[in-house]
Amino acid sequence: MPPYERQGQVFASSPGPSRESPMSSHTIDADIKVKWAEGQSAYSPGTPEELLLIAVDLLVRDRGSEATRSFIEQVLERYAPHEAIAIEPDAR
């Protein structure tokens, strides 16, 4: 099965013969099956990028693009650099 297939559509995976991303130090071995009223889909991601594409696709189908965008922004906010807060020894 292609790495990312949805109802007959095949989506691009990592370039080259290997499904391993050049910057990734690991691969993913998963078979994801999704069922909904319109049918079902099967996914087999092999890289974190492919897994993310699947997750975003499913979120957009379920919640819509704006809710998905908001959710992703909340998740990415956890990884955003923050200014250090100075803590004074006598502060309470």
C-alpha cells in the first residue's frame, strides 16, 4: 500500500527510494484505518511528516480548516521560544 492513500488518492511521501526522511532518525510502522459515513480510508505512514499529513487531513475533515489551524497553532505555541523570566531571590 502507498504510504499515504485516501480513497484511491496517493499523496507524496519523502523523496527518494527510501521512505525515511534525511533528517529523521527513526521511521514509523503503522497501519491506520478510519471509518466514517462516506466510507473508509487506510493509511500507512512511514515518517513523521506523513503522519502529520494524515492527522491534519483528518482534523480538517472532522473540525474544518479554521478549527484545525487554531489547534495546530496551540500545539506549536508550546515549542515557541519564550523570553526568560528573571526571578529575584527576594521576590515572592
